[in-house]
Amino acid sequence: MASESVILSLENPVFFTYVLAASLMLLKLLLQPWMTVYRMMKVRAGFRSPEDAKKSPLNPTPVTGQLALNEYVDRSRRMNLNDLESIPAFLIAGLLFVLIDPPLLLAQVLIWAYVLARAAHFIAYATAQLHDVRATIWTVSSVAVIAMVIYTLVRLFTSAQ
């Protein structure tokens, strides 16, 4: 197994792959709330807290119903919650996986399967696809992360013997 200084180097293609994928997933995680804000401002609805419907510079002409559930806005919120449930686990599992120094092909398959599945999940959710479609895509991303964790545990226990 390579030393940590070599493993955690951009010269290590496994770490490079992880850093690129993790950066993309962090960007997705950080931009999704902006999509929610955009949708909320576009329809002037889907606000959450009572004070959000009061007159302010960003809400100069409040209207009745701004606090009511709005599917267009809420869909984006649900997408964000799904990201919050999925992406942090990938970030942690992926880093632990990199530290075990897996074969490059295995790392690329699992990491990019996760990223592509999350991109497909975003499209499926944004376009209101059936739950079956979203669940199938989510399963691919989940299995990729679970595989990373299992591989890490197996390597950890086999190297300790």
C-alpha cells in the first residue's frame, strides 16, 4: 500500500478522480438551494416562515398564499434534502475508499457511477419522473457508495491480519 503522502496527491489517479467527483458533488449540493431561491422568487410563493411573507426589499408587494405549499418550489427543496441525505455519505465513504488505495478501474467505476447516477437523479426529479425511475437511479448511487464502504472494510480487516 502506498504512503498517505502519495495516496493523497493529485498525482494519484484514484485521488484525482475522487477530488474531481467530490468537487462536482459539493457544487451540486451548494447550488441546489439557489435553484430553490430562484423558483421561490420566480413564482413569489413557497415561502416557509411567517416573516418571509412580510413586506421587505426582496418582497415589496407580499401576496396572500406566499406561505402555502408550492409544488414547483417544494420539488427543489425535496431535491436538496435528497442531496443532503446522499452526498455527505459519498464524500466520507469516498475518502476512506481512497485511503485504502483501491485499483484505479474499480475506483473510477464506483465513483463515476455515483456521480452519473446523481446527475440522472437530478434530471429525473426536476422533470417529475415516476418514483420508480428515481428510485432505480438512486439505487445505483447507493450501491456504489455501499460497495466503497464494503471494499474499505474488507481491505481494512484483511490488512490487519
